[in-house]
Amino acid sequence: MDIKDFFELGSKLVSSTVQAHPIGLRPTGKLDDIGDAYRLLKGEFASIQFPVTFRQEYGTRLCDALDTGYPGLYLISNRMKSALEAAELTGWTTFPIRLLDKQGNDIDGYQGFSVTGRCGPIDVSKSQIIEKRLVPNGPLCIYYKGLHVGLDRWDGRDFFLPKRNYGTIVTTKGATIIKSSRLTNIRLTNLTDIEIGEMTANLIRSKSKMP
């Protein structure tokens, strides 16, 4: 298998869609302390008290995937959970939440989404280097096209996270189910089409040097 067989899962970041932020989680600390939000994303629940409370901050439209203010961490609807379960997709689990609107009223039908599958780290050196001019007559900027994740260390699950990264990767099977189920507020980008800027590439390189 090659990166063409995989997709990055994200939200469409539409301002009208509800975004709900967590209440009471420990923030990201220094060095290797990733904070409670990213422990939830990774399915590491040992230090978490459930249910985790999320409160509506922006938007009014309830979709199948809701942003939380933390990239990669989503709340999913019962409809999305049922679609993933029916297709027997692997590499994910859910955690109990309490979702409140701006007035403090409960919104039912959602749970947190955690990714339990894993693969090796991202290797920027395998990406194609391209130059792009972001504005007319502006300077050329370097971008790296193609997100090469460590498939040699992939555990074979449908949803997975690269080592030291919090962007969820999904198999073609998983992407097909998401599309055919018409799940809302989900963006799927083939790994061959992903472009990252030089600053992000440098951050990935620095993480790759961590033990």
C-alpha cells in the first residue's frame, strides 16, 4: 500500500457549524506533556474524569462531526458512530461527554471520538518540494507535497495517528463509508494532495528527533 490509499480526516471548518470547547481539562504542558485534550484524542483515559463537559462556543448548526478548539479532537453524532460500527471499522473508540449549549442546556446525541490506531512518524524528506506564489507578484514560498506517514509501522487499523502527530489518517475503506453515509462537516484529503508549509515541515522534523 502507498499513501495514495489513505486520507487525512478533518472538518470543513464552517463558521455556522457548532464548535464546542471542553471545560476543566488540563492544558498542554511543557516538553512531553500533551495535555488532557490530546490524551482524549489518543484514547489515553487513565487521568480523565468522565463525562467530559463541552460547551457551545460558536455556530448554530449541529453536524455529524463537531470541532472542539483542539485540532484533530472531534465530537461525533450517534449517526456517525452507528455508521462506523455497522461497517466494522477499526482504530477508534468513543468517550462519554456532556454537551451544553450557550444557555447551559444539554444537547443529546454526541460522544467524544478517540483514535487508537497507530503508524510510524511523518517523513518530510519523501515529499515533493514545490514553490507557490500566494499572492500576485509575491515571493515564492516552499511547500512540501505528499504526506508520507510511516506505513511500515502501521498497525493495520482503519483510523490511525502517525507517531508524534495528532492528524487522523483513514483508509480508503473508512473514507468510502464516510462518503457513502453522507456524514456532515467532514473533509477527506488524499495524502498525495496534502501540502504543508516550511514552518510546519520544520516542526515535524524537530519532533522526529525526539526520543
